[in-house]
Amino acid sequence: MHRPCLLFSLLPLLTFAASSTWSSPPLSGRGLEPPRSGAARRRQASDTPGRQRQHHDAVRSIGRGGSDGDGDGPEGERSSTYHGSYIVREGDPPPARQSLAGQQQQAVQQTSTSVAAPAAAEAAAVPTTLAVATSTSKKISNLQERTGPAVLALAAVGILLRFAGRNGLIALVLLLQVGMYSESTSVVERHGGGAGQAIASYGAQKWWWFATAVVATAGRTLLVGGGKVTGDAAGLISFGMAAAGLVGAVVSLAAVDGDDAPEVYRRYLGGAASCHFSLLFLIGQSSFWINTAREYGLVWVLFPALLVVVNDTMAYVFGVLLGKHKLLPRLSPKKTVEGFAGAALSTMAVAVPLLRRMSAGSEAGNLRRHAVALAAYVSLVSPFGGFLASAVKRAHGAKDFGEIMPGHGGVVDRFDCQVVTAPFVYLYLRNCVGEAGGSA
């Protein structure tokens, strides 16, 4: 009898101890309470009655069905239960409590992430370094590939001029004109179907226009200079050829029949425009080589040509070694500001000694002035001939104009800057040197 009574008398005390244990705040850190000093323990003891009063007031408020402070509805609508560190309304699941093992696992994951981030960044930097090294190695290999054919081509030209002289240069210019015209018009014709597929006689007309341009430029110089015909007669011949080409073009267009006639006209006129652009830019300008050779000698053709070779080569070398800033990335992605500047300095540096070497016995003051003027034009203006040729290739999706020289592309790829230089050299000599008799 006394033992049950004793248990019933102790039951309220056990209930109060259990409720105090479950309603106590969670331990800090990783589940362990850090040791406190004597002053801290005294402050905690003094605050204990206030905390207990707040705890019991909250329990009594919730037990009466009052609001929990979130403002979710009128008083008494939903009952809530207070669990010491959180409140749970009726019908809601209790929040997940993270165990000590979960806290340790989360800390390990955060540490692993902080350690793995620099390692991942370092691993990502490795492919970039390899890509830069591979790109540089590829450029150097390309330079070696380009050097051999360039040396052989220069040697062949030197042998030709050594034994054939001025006549050999004239024959070489005419041959280059045929190659440049063929390459430039073929690039346009291969893009989306050319005019040759629209009109059968387009091929014959294309080469008739070429013959007309040669007669009007280089042919006129050769015929008049050789005493074959007068200047007026040469002009009349070239004009007659142009008139015949005009009549043939109109007749061929008039013969087109069918609903696709407008499309045929469009393709034909586009091809004709590209042909005449090639004649103006390539054939017309390169003909000045012949005028310069006949009136001033081979030196004034070879010297600017070598300056262009030096400028082009040094632009490539400086671009490979130091190039970081693109010059005209939309037209020529491989050309850099460093390459352009380095090539200009190199061309100016070699111009004077090179011209003195090639023109032994001439007055040094004039040579210096001529060398600087030609080198400045070659460095600042001639490269834009290459940029224009690059624009034509980009417009028609072509990498090169041809494949006549390994690593160099076609004839236009090698002489696009040369043809821009040819008319300036002749006009400069005519104004600054005057008329002179040519020599072989």
C-alpha cells in the first residue's frame, strides 16, 4: 500500500523533470556544451527563473489554443504544441532535426568542397596551357612549311631574271595575271553555283574580258613601246574588244527564256561584276610592273617586291612570337597588332641597306629618301591588299584562293599585297625621279 502511494506521490516530480529535459535548448557546436566560467554559471543561475517563467507562459498560451505568433488565423482555430526550440501546429509534420553524425558529415562535405575547388581550377588551367603550347608549336611548324616553298620560288624568279632579264619579267607578269584572274573568279563561281551554270557562253565571255583588259594595259605598253602600233591605234583596238564583249553579253541575256530568267540574270550579273572587279584590282594594278621595268629597270621592280616579302614574313614571325591583340579579327583573324608593328619596323630597318646594295653607284641621299618612302608605303598600305583579299575569301567561305604553293595557298594569296604596291612605285618614280631610260 505504501509503495503505490509513494509512486503516485513522485509522479508529478518525474513529469516535471521529463518536461524540463525535452524542452531545454539544443546543445551548441557539435552537441557538447562548452565549459563556462564561474561568472557565466552565476549569470545562468540568475537567469534560470526568468527562462522558466517564459517557458511555462508559452506552454500555457499554446495549451489554451492561442496564436503562436505567426498570424495565421484567429485565436483557437488550430492548436499548437511547443517543443522547446520549435512549435508544431496541429496537422503539420515536425521539422527534421539534424543529428550529430549529420552535422559532422556536412562539415566534411564543406571541407572537401573547399579543398576540391582549387584543385579543379588547377586542373582546368592545364588544358589551357596545353592549348597555348600546341597553338605555338603549330605556328612554328607552319612557318617551317612556308619557308621551303618561298625560298624555291624566289630562287626560280632570280634564275629567270638572271637569264631572261626584262623580257622574262614581262612573261612572268602575264603568267601571274592569268593565274590570279582564274583563281579569283573561280572562288566566286564555286559559291552557291556560278554564272557559268546559268549561261553556257559565260566562260568564253569571262576570258574575252580578260584579254580586253590585258590589251588595254600591258598590251598597250608593249605594242606602243615596241613600235608596232601607235597609242591611238592601241586605244581603238581595246575599245573595239570592249564593245564586242558588251554586245555578246546582252545577246546572251536576251536568249534566256523561262520563269527563272530573273534568277539567271542575277547570277550572271553577279559573276560579271566579280570578273570586272578582279580585272580592276589584279590585272590593272599588276600591269604597272611592266611599265616600271621598261622605264626604270628591274631594280625598281625587285626592290619593292623584296620589301613586301620582308614585311609579310616579319609580320608572321612577330605575330607568332608576340601576337596578343587582333588587328582586324573579322577579316583576318591571324593578323595581330604586334605583327603589323614589328613588320613595319623590320621593313624600315632593311630598306636603306637593301636599296644601296641593289643600286650600287647611285647617289646615297636620293637612295635613302626613295627607300624610306617605298618602305613606308609597303608597311602601312600594302597589307590592306591582303585584308581585302581575306574579305573576298570570307564572303565565299574559302580558306585560300588556290593550292599552287604548300603553306602559301594560291597566286592571289601571295601577290595580293604586291599588286597594291606596283602602281605606287611607278607613280612615285614618275613624280620624284622623272623619266628615265629602262635597262635590262
